[in-house]
Amino acid sequence: MLFFLHKKRIFNLDMEFLYIYIFVVSFIATLVRSTFGFGESLIAVPLFILFIPLEIAVPLSVLISILVALVVVVQDHQQIHFNSAKWLIIFAVLGIPIGLLILIYGSEFWVKIGLGLLIILYSLYAIFGKKRLSLKTDNMLWLFVCGFISGILGGAYGVNGPPLVVYGNMRSWSAKHFRATLQAYFLPASFITAIGYFAKGLITSDVLEYFLISLPAVFPAIFLGRYLNRKIKDNSFFKYVYFGLIAIGLFLIINSLLTK
């Protein structure tokens, strides 16, 4: 069924163009992920699904996420808040099965609309809200809320990032610590998600083929993003992140309406 949907979607599409498109999107998405610590799925999935089905785009994004996280963890393990990452991972595991059910049985149209609205509303609150909750130390309630929701979003769309941004912002992490800590989360969380996809038959030959095409784009983007991350001032970091989230949320909604 997935194969049929995929071939139907790209029946009139030149395959060479599709490969170049996947390469370019993978580079841009990975550059954002390596610079800010998250966000490649917020870019990659909406752009991938212009030409490939959601059931292929999401697993492809997750495989790229695993690779990026592995490289960054090796590079910058000294910057990781391991306790925060540990509990976010544990609570995310509880949410991933719910996300898988949403991906398999949910409506693609309403999924993208709902996700876009959620991202936009919280980003506006974070930017313009007069009061922002601040945590001096790790808080188990907020670790659970952010980790669990992240697991659901990751399982459903490969988009773990927004709840993690919320927690990192509350903890006032620096740009370097935010980037590194999120990768310590993404590595096992994305790997567990990929196992779930494999068990459900979502890691297909098409997904693996596109993943191999993305590799020459992913590696240079990781190292360029690391350089850019160190150039960003910490007091401006989360403003850039939230404005980026608003843009992605708008894209999700507009794309859903145009392709309905």
C-alpha cells in the first residue's frame, strides 16, 4: 500500500529532480538541527511531503535525526545535561506508542493543522508573554509533561522538538548546552521511534534509498551548524528558535489547506 501511494505521488515527477530535492532539503534541515539543536523534522517533513507520502517522510526524517544526534553527542558530550536528558527520554518512551497510533490511523490533514496551531500559539506566548516560568533545577512534573508530549509528537510526526524547547527555555540553557542536551535526548528517543516504525513496516526500501541520498548533505551541514551555534548570543537564542517555529507552523497550516 505504501509503495502504491508513493509511486502514485511521484508518477509524473522526474526522479533526478526528486533526488536533488531530497539532498537539498536534508542539508537545510540538518543545518537548522545542528545550529539550534532541533527542528530538522519541522523543516524536512513539511517539505518532504510535497513530493513523498507522510508515511515515508516521517521515518526518513527520524533516520536523519539518529545520525545527527550521534555525531553531535560524540562531538560535544561535555556540554550535555545528562540528568535532564535521562528523564526526558524515559517519559518520551511512554508517549511514543500513542504517537505511532496517531501516525497510522490519524487524519493527515487534521494532524498537520493541529500541530501547526499548537506550535504557533505557544511560540507567540513565549515571545510576547510578560511572565515566563523559570526553573533553577530540574522539575519532575515539567520533565514528564515535556518528555511525554515530545514522545507523542515524535512518534506521530518525527517532531520531538517543541516541548523540548519549552523545557530548555524554562531552564535557561545556553545555546551550546541546549544543542548538546537535546542530542542526548534525540539519539535514544529517535532510535526507539525507528524500532517502532520498523515493527510496523514503515522502514521501507524507499525510506532507506532516500536516507542514503541524504548522507552527503547531512555530514557537512552538521559541522557547519556546530560553527554557527557557537556564534549565536545566548540571550537571543530562543527568540530565533521561536520565530522559526512560527514560520514552520504557518507553513504546515498553509500546506495542509492547499493540498486538501
